[in-house]
Amino acid sequence: MGLPNDPDIFRRGDADGNGGVAINDAIVVANWLRLAGDEPDCVDSADADDSGLVDDLDPLFILAFLMLGGPPPPAPGPYSNCASDPTPDILDCGFYEC
């Protein structure tokens, strides 16, 4: 279990930081990208497809997982404990409490 403000510990796909992956996570990412909404506290959690960046595919990835039986977000995804990102990228978390 991670500690608040640990930039390496999070759950992928949980852009709203409530501990699970749900439709609201896709809304949070799309709102940030398209409507100048608030940036997620943990940007790495918004990178649902683990591409190394947050783009328009991330909310679609979340929705495909939830509604179409698509693959879950990669580790540390919704079926795992919070953990560090196993793939290198420039994204991190400002705040994520596990």
C-alpha cells in the first residue's frame, strides 16, 4: 500500500483517485483534455493504456474496459494493489492515496 504524495505508487485507470476504475474516470480524463478541466492529481493514473502519455485514447480505453469487455488497464491496474509503474515514462503522481 502506498503513501500519499509518493510519486511512484498508484492504480492505473483511477483518474479521480477514489480507489477504483469507473465511468467517472473516463469523464475526468476527457474533461481535462478537451474542456480544460482540472488535471488529475495523479497523471500516471490517467494513462489508462500505459502509452506513456495521456491522450484521447485513454478515456476510450477505460470505457472499452468497463462497457465492452476490453482489456483492463495494465499494471498496476484495477485488479492489483497500488504499485509503481513497471514501464518507464515521464508521468508521475502529485498525489495518490492507496
